[in-house]
Amino acid sequence: MREQEIEEHDTFWLYVGGLVLAIVATIVIVKHSEDEKFSLIKQQLDEEVALMNIRVLN
């Protein structure tokens, strides 16, 4: 009986580790997707800053 409880305890931590890994992978994928989605807007903002960054010589 005790041997079966130890076996179940080991698979419990395996499931917990797998769940944590799946959650982290999901967060990384969503974050990467958001970066791709807003890359065009970021590029336009960078171009606008470059155009506004002019020197006024007197």
C-alpha cells in the first residue's frame, strides 16, 4: 500500500511540472504574438520620432 502511495506522489509532481511548463509556454506564445501584432505600429512611431528629431540652427 505504501509503495503505491509513493508512486502516486511522484506522478503528482510530474503533472504539476507539466502544467507549469504548459502555462509558461502559453504566456511566451501570447507575448510573442502581441509583439508581432504591434510591430507595424512600433515601426511607424520610430519613423515619426526620426522625422521629428531635427536640429534647429540659428
